Amino acid sequence: MAFTEANEHPAYSFGLFIMYTHSKNQRGGGRARFGDRPRAGGGRRFVRGGAAHGGSRGGSSRGAPRRGRFAAQPSIDISRYINKAVEPEVVEAFVPEHRFADFSVDERLKANIASKGYVEPTPIQDKSIPHVLAGEDVVGIANTGTGKTAAFLLPLLNKALANRREHVLIMAPTRELAQQIAEEFRAFAGRLPVHAAVCVGGAGIGGQVMALRRRPQFVIGTPGRLKDLIERRALDLSYFRTVVLDEADRMLDMGFIGDMRTILALMPEERQTLFFSATLSREIEGLIGEFLREPARISVKTQDTAASIEQDVVRIPPGANKLAILEGLLADPEFDKVLVFVRTKHGADKLSRALAQHGFKTESIHGNKTQGKRQKALDLFKRGHVRVLVATDVAARGLDISGVSHVINFDMPMTHEDYIHRIGRTGRAGKKGKALTFID
Ligand code: ADP
Ligand code: MG
């Protein structure tokens, strides 16, 4: 139990203590296993002092109450916020069954895969690509940051290259995620004769209508805007025989279920439907039954959260100043690319302003900003021009930002799924990351 004195900077001692306990944990018992995660009490730590402040709490849960049963207070077992990361050497080495060269895909595509620097497929790619290539419906479940995008993009690009009349629709819950999938598409499509239109809200619809007139083989978008384009008769789904639902469980949460149903109903029944996420809620099982046909189910998850993410809690005593605690953590240079999650849009602006006033380079991203500002904040953070990005759950899903050192849940997530996706912004693609959750 760490007990810091009122005259010390509380949070800084936190940081030290957290690192201390972990380096100890990682020695101790040889092979780390996820079954032996410390219980909540083991990670318990207290802080003293800290003036009360009215400042930067997330405020009301306005804007967030999805799923009625979670509406008032998040009710999550705190022990689920604590986990040691597993040293890469300790993790059993994954031996893929296939190499990219083994897949029967277009040689030009293989060349682009190689030039993107991918040598071996990740587990989800290894297991699901053959099924997608075979034309089957697939439910692919794998931890955050393990390459689900390429697991569907590569075989579908191959399908599109093999037949110019194949058209693929990809739906994602947020505009930024749709944009990111499009970027990855461009990297793989290189100079090949296959094109994508990105159809997301917050951007002018005129350009998207024009892009669709050229009948691109890939359309990547968010459900709301796709539905608009269908209503304007700019998008005809009757000849799209492949659809990908990336992070569809989030689309459900956001109330897009009606739009998704409408959109899928406009597609031919004879089609290939793919579903990818890190989480599978009970509600989404219903959708899978409704939209997919005898899907191949590929799950390469061994535990809820990626093994590469070290997780711990920071207990906030009643009346303590959360902002000061956050700033104390940020005083440690190890926190060099930090994504801070809050519950509300207003809370995001407020916290970002407060941090900026105290000299931190920070931006915020949330649904009340214009799309231009959202994208700009994200780009600045991606390129390392700002050190702290304060975000609502709009940034929790799918975003692949290289080198996020820490995810901090300044406000607790509403559900365990939200938690998994939030912290999944760090510790991606074989790197390690840290997640801290403030517990009131
Ligand atoms: P997920 O959708 O599972 O969260 P992403 O598809 O966003 O993960 O991929 C995470 C990161 O891993 C990306 O930066 C991606 O470029 C990288 N990546 C994916 N597949 C491979 C691979 N086979 N080899 C190397 N890096 C990969
Ligand atoms: Mg993804």
C-alpha cells in the first residue's frame, strides 16, 4: 500500500509506485499467466492531500446513456482494470500456418503487402483469410491491434481484382475509422486498378455523390451517410455482393441498428458478409444470426484484453483533484503519447482547456466538433505534435495510432466493452502499452 504525504505531489508518487509494483510483478513467478492477475486489493493505492476542485470531472452522463441498463453508473468489477502486461518473450510464439506468399492471391497484391512491411500474417489473418478467399461468411474476433483490417481487406481486394464486377461495401461506426480503413485500402491497392469511395458524415455529400458515379469497387462509410446516399439514389447496393461490418457491435450501441438493417436489406441475399470486432456482445449475436449465413467463426482471443497492455487503477479519494493527479502523471516523460478518455463532449473540451492552460500540448476529439477539427486533432496527435489527446468514446474504436504510450480513463467507461476498446488504442501491433483507470 502506498501512502503519499500531503506535501508530495500525489500523482507523481503514483506513477513511481505503479511502475515499481509492475517491475516486481514481472519478475516473481516466471511465466506470467492471465489467470493470476492480482485482485483489486493488490493494486490498491491511496493518495492524500490534493485540494478539492470542481474542475474536470466528466459531469453528467448526458450524451452517453446507450444501453439503458448501464445508463446511470458504470458497474464494472474493478479487478478487471488491473492486469500485468506479458513480456513479448513470455508469450508463446505464434507460428502461422500460412505465409502471405502461400495465399492464392494476386501477385501484385502480394508485392504491395511486402512493401507495406508485412512479413507474416497475424493470427486472425492466418485463420480467416482462407475462409474469406473461399467466399464464406466470417465472424472474426481478435484482440485490439492484431490486424483485423487486413484480414478482410486483403482477400476482398483479391476478389475485386479477379472480377471487375465485384463490389464491396465496408461499414464502420465512426468517420475516422472509415477514413483509416480507406488509408489502409490505398496502401494495399497501390497502383492497382481498384478504387474506393469514402462516404462519411461531416464531409460534403456532393463529392461523395460524384465519386460514387464512377462506380468504385469499394465503398467505405458510416451507416448514416450511406443511408443518405441511398436515399438520394447516389448509391445502388443491388450489385454489391460483399459487405464488411467492422466493429458492428459499436454501431448497435450508437443506435445505427435501423440504418444497418435498411442498408443490408438492399443488398442481394446471395452475398458474402463479414463481421470483425474485438468484442462480441449478446445483442450482436442476434444480428449475426440475422445477417450472416452459416459463418465460419474465427476467434483467436485468449483473454478479454490484449496481453500487451499493462493495466492498473488509480484510486481517487473523495474530494481529490483528478486534474492534479493527471498532471502529476504527465510530469513523467514516460507518458509521451497519451490518450485520455472522458465521458462527455463537454468534459473533453473542459479537460483539454485546463491542460492547455497548464502548458500541456493537447487537443480534444468528440462528436460536437466539426469533422475538419476532429480530423485535425487526430492528425496532430498521430504525428506527435500534441502529446495528449482528450477524447470521448468516439475515438475508442478501431483507431490505429502508432506509439500511444498510455491510455488513461479519466472517467470510467460505461461498459466493459468500451473499456476493452479504449485501452486497445495502446499496445498494438506487437508493442507494449499501459492503461490506467481513475476510480472515484
Ligand atoms: P485491429 O483492427 O485488429 O485493431 P489493425 O487492423 O488496425 O488492428 O492493425 C493494427 C496494426 O497492425 C496496424 O498498424 C497494421 O498496419 C499492423 N499490422 C496488421 N497486420 C500486420 C502484419 N501481418 N504484419 C505487420 N503489421 C501488421
Ligand atoms: Mg479494426
